[in-house]
Amino acid sequence: MGTATKTPATIPVAGNSVPFLGHAVPLLRDPLGFLSSLPAYGSLVKLRLGPLPVVMVCDPGLTRQVLLDDRTFDMGGPVMDRARKLVGEGLGTCPRSKHRRQRRLCQPAFHRDRMPVYGEPMAASCTAVADSWHDGQVIDVTGAMSTLVMRVVAQTMFGTSLPRVSRDLAQDFRAVAQPAFWLMVMPPVLGRLPLPANRRFRQARDGMWDTVRDIIAARRLDGGDHADLLASLLDAQDPESDPEERALSDEEVAEQVVNIFAGSDAAGPALAWALYLIATHPEIEERLHAEVDEVLAGGPLTFAHLPELKLADRVISEALRLYTPTWLGSRIVTADTDLGGYELPAKTMIGWSPYLIHRRPDLYDDPDRFDPDRWLGSRTDKEAYFPFGAGARKCIGNRFGTATAVLTLAAIASRWTLRPADDQPLRPVVKTMLAPYGLRMRVTARGREA
């Protein structure tokens, strides 16, 4: 009797596909509901986003395998190719062949020891935003938080010498980021049509790159002693590389700057979600106010307060679990491989979603509930918590982004109570980030709440 040959398992196909656009329609119409439906098909499921076939990973262990094995599952594929046209081949988008060198060169700029250098302007920016509000004001929370984060990143990147340029750059970046997801998943021809939106996008993209390159050229000529993030990138040396590659070229520095802006963009939506979740959970809000009052003791917020803001940190962690802004990622299979018993040929595009994993009831008790205390002594983050990715490609600025979010939350909580300005249901909107776009909240001075 001969030995039976194992037949490769067939990956199931998700339902609700439509001609030409595939699963892009249900994804855009109800992104969270659509993602939540996928685990029912199995550990892997086939999708089509516009013309792009994608194999979506729905299992936490397989997701971790994909993220840790960047040799087999590299940054690449049509979606990443389009992303690179927007932000270049920086640390967040480059292929593995370039990543190790770039990581070594960028790592010193984000070392834990440098955080206090960035921390004081970070705390001052957070406080300045909270101080700028007035009692009874209604604000666009997502827009305000995104603007704040871009201001913090710009000041940290360039120091305090370029306030107007920093504002212009942040504005251009936000104009580029808003339609980026649509441009990446829709047929390329749509992005080439002579539409006003496409012209505005190209103008903002070109303006962003021109500004960054001009700043780098001016800094090279300046030769002064600067302590900002840009100086760290310009001065970085990698002794493990060949002599001609031991430093970043000016164009590589520009790509790192734009990638850092792109990566930091997630902190704005995370803050907006946190403020909304606190507003709808008054008992957590009351505890947060008590913590901030005790830690600040009536004094100004500083970076040194960060380790003491433990509940604020858990609030941000829980907001990131429930609504991870970078809600969808992709990889490309570099060689024929097996994933969870399924054979994947080279060039297969892999999709993964922190939102999908973070809402699994077998991993998190009552997963849809906002519960910051679930992170007290929890070890779950090492296995099934991916707001910043994992492995060698884990976001290099995760400490920076988290610190910005926690300090901003503390600055706001020390002075204000926020409530939704109307009773309209809040629906997340899919763009590059998963964010509560259109969330308007009324600011009330603490002690004057109704």
C-alpha cells in the first residue's frame, strides 16, 4: 500500500464580494463589523480589495508568526508599493533587505535615554493645547488631537526654530494621509484621474517632500549643535555597514522624517478614542481625575510625571486595544511556505488586523468592554496585543507615541471634562487610520460640570 499524499487545505473565501471592487465595499461600509465576521471562516480567509487578492490572517498565533518572520513575510506587494510612493522607503515601509541597516541607524534617536530630551517640549505642547481651550467650547476632537501630535513630532524633529515650517509640514502631511488608504486599495487608474481631490493630494504630497528636503539641506549648511531628532538622524553612524553606507544619505533622512510623521499619526486617533471612552465611562474618568490631581499636586505637567500616571497609561493601552488606529497591515510572501496548514505561494499578499485579534473573546474577557484595569499585571500583551506590530518591524516610535498620548491625557484631565456635543451615534471611519472622524465634544472646566 502506497503512502497517502496530504492534500493542501483550501483557504475559504469571505462572502459579500462585489464585481470590480471585491470586498472593499463591505470593508468601507462597515469596517469593524466586516473584520469581526472573518474569524468565522477559519484561521485564514481570502479577500479581494479592488483588484488585489489578499489572504487575511484571523488567528493570533499565526499573526504573530507572520510578524516575527520578516524573512518569509516581508514588507511588499501592491499596497506597500503604493504606500512607498507616498512616504518613500523609510524604516516603516522599506523591504527587509534595507531594514536592518536603517533600524541600526535610527535606533539611537529613539533610545530610552533620549526620551527626557524630547519629553519637556512634549509636555509643554500638551499643556499649551489644554490651556488654549475655553469653557463651553465645542471641538473636533480627532482633528485637535491629530494637530497636537503633529505639532509635538515637528517640534521634536526640528526643535523650536521652525514653528511656521512645522505647521505647514503638519498640514501637508494630514492632507496626504486622509485619502491614502483609498488610494492604496482602489484601482490605480482612479488616482490618476484629473479630479480636484487628486490634484490637492499631489500638491500636498509634493509640498511635504519639498519642505522636508529643504530643511535637511539647510541643516547640513548650518552645522550648528542641535539636540533634536533630526540631528540624531543626520549624525547617526553604523559601524556594521560598508563605509559608503555608514550614514544615512540626505534622501534617506528625508524618508525617515516622513515615515516618522506617518507612524506618529496614530497617536491622534488613539487620544480621540481615549477621550471618548473616558467621557462615556464616568467612573473611570473620576479615577483618572483623582490620579492626575495627586500626581501633579497643582503644579505644571512635566515629563518626569510620566511613570506615575499609571491609570492614564492603562487607559491609552485599552483604547489602543479596542480601536487600534493602524487597524490593517500587510506583508508579502517571499517564498513558497506553509502557514497554519495552508500552502501559500510566493508573492501571496497577507493581511493582518490588530482590531480583529484584539476583539476575540477567547483572548480577552468581554472584549468589547472598555476596561483599563484588565492591564493590571497582565501578560496578554506579549501574545495577542499588536497595536505597534511585533518583532523586528515593531514601531520604533512606540515609546514616543505612548508618552505623547499619556501626557496629553493628563494635561486635559487636569483641567477639563469632555462630553459628546450631540447624541449622534459614533461610527468609526476607515481611512489610513481607524479614527472617530467627526467626533465633536464640549469642553467644560472641572468643577463646573452640571
